[in-house]
Amino acid sequence: MDKNMTTPPAQMGRGRGVPAVKPKDMKGTLVRLWQLTAGHRKGLGWVLLLSALASGSAVLSPYLIGRVVNCIDSGNPGILLMAALAALYLGDWLIRFLQQFFMATIGQRIILHIRKSLFAHMEKLPLSFFDTRQHGELMSRLTNDVDNISATISDSLTQLMMYGFTIVGIFFVMVSMNIWLTAIALFAVLLIFLLTRAVTKRTKVLFRQQQAILGKLNGQVEESISGITMVKAFGQEREMVDKFVENNDAFCQVATKAQIASGYLMPMMNVINNLTYVLIAIVSGVMAVNGRLTVGEISSFLLYSRQFSRPFVDIANIYNNFQTAVAGAERILEIFDEACEPEDVPGARSAAEICGAVSFRNVTFGYRPDKPVLRHIDLEIPAGTRVAVMGPTGSGKTTLINLLTRFYDVQEGAILLDGHDLRHYRLGELRQAFGVVLQDTALFGASIRENISYGHENVPMEKIVEAAKVAGADGFIRRLPQGYETVLHQGGAELSQGERQLLTIARAVLEQAPIMILDEATSSVDTVTEQHIRRAMLTITEGRTSFIIAHRLSTIRDSDLILLIRNGRIAERGTHQQLMALEGEYAQMYLTQMGQI
């Protein structure tokens, strides 16, 4: 029974392979985690009952072994007692199997709920949340931290419950058998507790250093893989490897110290347990000589003493894993604490039938309140106007679009759409009123057909092909192995940047939104493709309010209104002819690009 009762601590430590990370508020986090899993804990009571039964068999088996020893010592074979002991072991196996079965089912159901809730919440967070955090770190919370909780619920939680019942049960049995022998066993437990506290105080610092270096190492690996093209282009392979080796060596050194320090714990605990075992054997032997204990009672107590101290050793390992899981839960709850995009105001307006008249009223905005990017923007744009926005890098062009689509809300002033504040529209419908083509293409691991029809279900193939033709993408699509059914991988890495851009333009063509936004749509294409895109832009912006951000002035000269933004303000505005006649900054830039200066 002693061998079956516990998992070897060394195996437990390696099984998880994660050093303990101390949570900031364990009690508060556990309360919130309990509330988060409400309605998904059905069956946990059965696990608790099975844990009590499993610990009951652990408490009862040494007693039966002692009775069997007494029977054999008196010349009685004790067949019934041995049969009862065998039945107890068989029942213990069945109980543990059912315990693991229920816990695995409940644990995975809880983790499914947590992961779904977390992903759903992340989808509701504003763009500012993702702009200020590393995407790899957020992915780690959704995967690694949730997996730590899963492992703890499925494994460590059942062990803790069973050990708790076992320790209490064995303690009362030992006290009832002999108070002095119980005192010896308690003294050994006290020594183990003090030893564990002293060792973990040292290893906690080392494990924190190990995690910090590991995070740095993971970040470097992610950078190396995502930027492998640039690394090779600049011939930095050797430097990248040297930097990796440096961080890897540092991690190895700290990890070695941490493992050596924690490795002191188990041998010293075994020494304490073995000395305690010998001491109890000697004292109980003296008592047996004096007639105060039988041989069977000695056997039972020795088994009880071993089973009493062993759970404390395992609990120390489980507690480390438990702390890591709670720390991961804190990181998850931090995301849940982030404010979602603002709720629609009471009586919010529908954006299903908007015309597209846009008005900026004294708009000021900065990603940091103390550093405004746009300052006092006043602008009136009638519906159906084709507006081109230009200016140097960092002048606030893209910020203007982020405010218009309500990825961010203005800090001062207001933006009106058809005469009503953007914040008074239903946000979901408002976003659907915009067709967007960004400088950074966003394609998904799906077929080209599905990428073009993204956001729309059951779109006829004829409309998808028509949209691709308007965007100038039909030709290269048909040259692909499966044509429109070709599945893209890694964001369309198998396509050129220009081809990816044409697909996003085809997506915008299919959108048929009343307001079109094209942010540097021609920045990554050749001159011939630019002409295709320019014709496509004229088609999709015809009769729609359109905002075109471009550095190539040849693509915006046909716009109804051109805005030159500098230092967060509108420096010049007008048509191409008006701005050329003004002979200002726009005219200078245009003549330079046309090679006339």
C-alpha cells in the first residue's frame, strides 16, 4: 500500500518541468477562479467523496496488515483477513481509477470554459490593449498558463485532497495507538517542514532568475524565426547564434544551480524519514518487550509513520506546482480585468443605412495623453467624397483612420458620421460600414476564396471572381495550383507582397461598404500593379466616401480633396490643382516625385 499511495516526488517535479512562481494574491485568485468556473464544476463532489474513500483505504490497510501479523504470530493463517486486505487493495484501485476519470472529465470541462471565455474576452478588448503588449506573451497566457491550470486541476488537486484526508486519518489512528511514538513521527514532520522552508527560500530566487532568462531566450528565438529573412539578408546568422549561446549558457548556469539546490531536499528528507523509521522501530521494540505493544501493532505503526511523513514531502512538490498554476491564473485574470471596448450607449443608432458624411470637430488625440498625435483637427467631408491623406511618417495619417473606425476614441472634440457622434452608433454595425485595406496585409490560413469573402457567408463564386477581377487579382489566382481553392499558409507567405495586397483589395471590393479606407495600398507593388490598383481604387471608391493614405502622389491626384498633415495638424487642403497652384509643400513633393525638380 505504501508504494501505491504516493507518486515519487522526483517524478512529480520532472513531470511538470516548471519551477514554482509565487502568486501575488493566492487567496483572492482562488476565489475568483472558483467564481469563474461556476456552473462547470458538476461532479466535483464525487471526486471529493472518492478522495475520502481512497484515503480511508490508506488508513485501514496498515491496521489490517497488523492484524494479519498478529494472526500469523499466534499460529493462525488469517485467511479472511488477507482476503479482506486483497479486497481493500482491489477497491482502492477502482476508487483511484474512478477518481482520475471524474477529475480528468471535470478538469477538461473547466479548462474548456476558461479558454473559451478568455479568447472571447480578448476579442472584445480594444486595439490599444494589443498595441501595448507582445503578441507572443499573450499567446503564452492563452496556452501555457491555461495548461498549467489544467495539469493542476487534473492531477495536483486530487492528490492534495487525498493527502489531506490521509494525514488527518492517520494522525488520529496513531494517537489512539501510542502518543509517544506519534510524538516522534510529528518531530520528523517538523524537521522536514523546516528543511523544506530553508531550501525553497534559496531555490525560489534561482527559479525566478531562471524564468526571467527563459523569457529572454524565448523572445530571442521568436525574433530569430520571425525575422529569419532579414537575419540571412544581413548575414547575421553567426551573431544570432552567438547571442543565443550566451543566453542559453546563462540559463543553463542558473538552472543548474536551482536544480542542485532543490536536489538537496529529497536525500535529506529520506535521511530524516529513515532515521525516524529506525527510532520508532527501536522504541516500539522496547515497548513490545515490556508488553505494551504487540508485533502486529509495531508493524502497523511503522507503516503509519512512513505513510504519515511521505505526503508532506509530496505536498511540498505539489504546492510548488500549485503556486505556478495560481500565478498563471493571475496572469489570465489580468486579461479578464482589462476593460472591453465601450458598450453601446442606451438607444444607440443603427449604422446600417448611413450615407458617409464625415465631420471632425476640434479633434485632439494622443496614444499617450501627454503627447498628442493629432491637434485640433476640423474637417467637413460630404458623402461620396474621395479624400486623400498624405504627410511625412508619424504625422498622424493612420491615427486619423483609427479614430474614424473607432479603434480609439477621441480625447477632445468629436467625430460625426451623418451628423451624429460616432460614439452614438452601435459599434458592431459601425465597423461594418467601413471597407478597409491596410498597409500590412492580413490573410488567414484558409483558401483564397475564403480570404476574399472573409466576413461574409455563402457568397456566390461569381461575385468573388468579379471582385478579384476588379482588384486585378484574378490572373495570378488562376495560375495557382488549385486556383481560388488554393489554401494559404503563414499569412500567405507563399505569395508576393503585391499579390497579398491585391487579395485584400479584392476583399474590400466585395465588402461594398459605404466608406472605404485604403492605407498605403500601393506601397508594396510595382508600377504596373500600381496602375491596376489605381483603377481598382477608382472603381471601389466611386460614389463612396473614401479615405486614401498614400505616399505615391500619382495615386491620389484624382481625389476630390487632398489633406497634407504635418505635426498632427492639417497644413494644406484642396484639390490637386488647387494645391499645385498654392506652390506649397504638396507641390514641392509632387514635382519631386514626378522628376520635374
